[in-house]
Amino acid sequence: MNFVIQCLISYLGLLPYFYLLIDLYFIEMLSPEIIYDIMLYNTLLVFTFIGAINWDFKKNHIIYTIYGFIPSLIAFFIMVLNVLDYEQYFLFLVIIIFLLLQLFIDYLLYLNNKISSSVIYYLRIPVTLILSGLLLTSILVSHP
């Protein structure tokens, strides 16, 4: 797929978060509980998707396969904790930490020439930081 299209799709993926924040603070059409659930579950999908990109079955590197699977496992546990009514403030902080950790590990993979510099500098770093900022804004301005 063309890199420009990948970037466009990735940045457009941030639009639901902007809409949800606008709804949360101004429109108030959805209840805050629904907004926070949508934000959490959508972020878990993104987190899992980014992990799945790193699966490397062809080269038979078990480390990359495990690294690609771990986000799915983490996402599952966060979903279970959310269903068990754990504090969403805490769950948002946990997923932000894991997103940033995932970005850091991807940056290390870039340094080892496993990921293209354009993917890191134009896609992963900006999108992850914007997403983390939006999530942090949602929990700091209005505690769920």
C-alpha cells in the first residue's frame, strides 16, 4: 500500500477521538461512560493492530511473534478489568503507558533496521503521541 495512503488512514483514525472529546465537553449527546468505553476499546484495537504488524512468521523469529502477540493479551486483560468496573482513569493510564512502551520498542527495532524511518518519524511517533495526548486530556480534564 502507498505510504501516503497509510499515513492518511492512520491520521484519520484519530478523528473519532477528537469527536468524542468534543462530544464529552460541548455537545453532550453521548453519556461520559459510553464515550470512555468507546475510547478505551478503540484504543485497545489500535494497540492490538500495531502489535500484529510486528508478527514475523516468515523469518521464524519467535521473539517478534511473541512481541506481536503480547498486545492482544494485554488488551484482553484491560477489557476484563473494564468489565469488572476497575477505575477507567487507571485503565487509561495503563494503556497510555503500554502505547508509549510499544512505541519505544518499535523505535529500537527501527534502530536495528527492522522498521523504515518514514514509518517511525511520520507515522508511529506522531500518531502515538497525539493519541496518548487525547487520552490523557480525556482523563485529566474530566475524571471518568
